[in-house]
Amino acid sequence: MTIKEAQLQVDEWIKTVGIRYFNELTNMALLTEEVGELASVIARKYGEQSFKPNDNDNLSEEMADVLFVLICLANQTGVDLTEALQKTFLKKTNRDAERHKNNPKLK
């Protein structure tokens, strides 16, 4: 599935199953909540915290939840994520072309 296809599929799901998009502020709050859930799994799986008895340790599910809400926000604000990601790669490549190669911390 391409990013464009994901944006279309989320839009279709929202308009049929979800009825309508939550407003942007609500979706931003939901995105923050989902990122927190992802952070919790990572802290327990790779960090020093341990899982509680009823914790969910499904990393991929939490990442997908973050992506879903991010796509909702992109759709409702008119952002083409494919184009945005391509611009980000260009920006980072131009800015960081030598930066990481010359970083002694990464050697």
C-alpha cells in the first residue's frame, strides 16, 4: 500500500464506518494519546520499565494507531503525505549530507 492509497483508504473508512472526522484539535489530542501508548510499549520493551500484567506489548499495533490518526490529520488539513515526505527527505539530505558523516559520536 502506498501512502496515497493509505490516505484514500483512511478517508473511505472515516466516511463510512467512522461517520465523519473528529475536528483537528480532537485528532491532535488523539495523536498525542497514541504516541504516549507507543512510548509506553517502547519504554517497557526496550527501556528499563517492566510490563504490567494487563499491558499491551504490540509495538506494531501502537505504531499503526499513530499512523492512522496522523493520516486523519493529513486528510482533513489537505496535506499530501507522499509529497510532504519527499520534501522532508530532500531537506534532510541537503542539511545533513556531511553532518552525520563528520560526527565523531557516530563512529
